[in-house]
Amino acid sequence: MAIKLETVERCRAAFDVLSILLDREPSQREVSKAAGASSSTVSSVWDELTADDTDDGRPVQVAASRSCLCCRKPFPSRSAGHRICPRCKALEAWQAGVADFAVTMSL
């Protein structure tokens, strides 16, 4: 039986956030609990979650605490391309579309 992509993404996000919060590699049990996935599901995707390199030799995107480009508050980011926090993405302006969303900065 194939694992749904949504479940794999939840496991990956849980692994990344826990790695940042715990400052170590989380256990399969911790990821299972945080992702709301069965231990067998986490076990089947564990190699993908803990891989150091992609298939083409490039480094995997590293999870880290980053500042949101909208509110400037730190949040657990999955990768270098993940720069808007979940709270800001939930804003009506963000969900209305990029053309309607603007980041303002005061100097």
C-alpha cells in the first residue's frame, strides 16, 4: 500500500521541527507522535527523512529557525525556501494571492 504524499510531508515537517526544537535527531516514536502517523508509516519513510544528500549529490535543504519575511518573528523553517511562517500564511491577505499581499518595512 502506498503512503499518501500528505502523510510523508507531515512526517518530514515533524522531523524538521523536532530536530530544531530538540537540537538533535528525533526518534521515530517522537516523529510518529508529532505527525499523527503510525510507527510503521514513519519507519517506512525514515531513510528519506534522515538522508544527508539528495540522489544527485546536492545537500538536502536544512531545517533551521528563520525569521519570517512578513512578521520578522523566528519560526521553525523546513528549508531555505520556506520563509513565511504558518501564522502569516493563514492571513486572509496571503491566501487572497501574492498580488494582494505586501510586506512593508519601516526604516
